[in-house]
Amino acid sequence: MKTILVPTDFSEASRNAAQYAAALCKAWKSRMILFNAYMLPVPVSELPYTLTGAEDIQQDFERSLAKEAAALFEQHGIEIEHLVRAGIPETETLELAKEKDARLIVMGMKNNSKIDKLLGTTIAGVIRRTEKPVMVIPEHKAYSEIRMVAYAADLDFEMNEAAFFPVKSII
């Protein structure tokens, strides 16, 4: 495994997933891409107000992500690249995974609210739209060595043996 992509929204769930992914990177001698995608706020009021500039927002996210990457490097001593992009998090994650040839996407899962179940989440969208394996880490799950792997498949579709290659590489 060469590159693990870890999208973060700076929540506790995504920070925990980054810790988990960092431990995987160390065990597998892989590199991490710590990634944040954010959406620019859209003014919806008729009242005049000042909106923080896009460059300021970008710089704030870059500072926050650099700080998280430095802390992960300090703890785990792994190679970490960190990137910030403006856009829809699901779409930006999928594009970056292709661009950087990520072999695995590791995402943190929060306790879902009823609204998340109705509308869907970024995780669900990434899983539905990617060909890459996605590892979803529950909010409070600490890293432990992988001893068993379950493969979930939709058997309504004809499967190609190549679909198992990512799982084989993890095993």
C-alpha cells in the first residue's frame, strides 16, 4: 500500500480516523495525504454584511490542517502531505483519490443523526462513487492490528476478479 487518503472536517471522528490511518501508514510503510475540502459560504441575506474572503478562509483551513499534520508526524513519524481545496467534500475527495492514486481512503464516522440518514453523508457518497477501498472508522475506535476482513458485495451485479485486488492488498 503506497498512499492512504484521509479526508478531515476537523471533527473528533475525523481526527480519530486520522490517528487510525497514521498507525496503518506506520505499520504498512505508507504515506498519508491529510485532506480538507470546504464549501465557501453563500450569502443569502438582503442585508449588507462583510463576508470573509475566500483567500482568508483557505489560509485558515491550511493553517489548521498543517497543525494536525505536524501533530500526526510528531506522534507517528510518517510521511504526510496535507492539502486543502474549496469544493464539495465528496467530489473533491474522489478527484484527489484518483489524482494521487490513493490505494485506500480512511474516513471517520460520527454518530448519525436522523437528518444524515435522510439526506446521506459524505462517507456514503464516497463509498457509492469510488472504486477505491474505503475504511470507515467509528468515532471512538482506537487502532488495533487488522486480524479479519469482511468483504461486502452487491451480488446483483456480475463481479470481476479485479474487484478483489484492493482487499487482497490490505490483507
